[in-house]
Amino acid sequence: MSYKNGEIDFFQYIQSMENAISIESDYLDNVLSYNKSYLELHYFNFNEQ
């Protein structure tokens, strides 16, 4: 919206998009890490018997 309204230039728009993609990528990496840890924990707990 800011780019369309002329409040920021194209370079600032691209930087904002890169920042948003980086934040989303980091979030998804953390979710993946959490899910792997969760699955490993449950796998070891159920296979101890």
C-alpha cells in the first residue's frame, strides 16, 4: 500500500519484501525444528519398552 501511495520507493519496497520473506522463512524453520524435536521425543518414549 505504501508503495502504491508513493510513500516509499521501489528499493524500500524490495527491502520490506525481503525482510518479510526472511521472517516467514525463519518462522517456518523454527516450526520444522520444533516438530522434529517433538517427533523424536515421542518416538523415543514409545520405543523404550
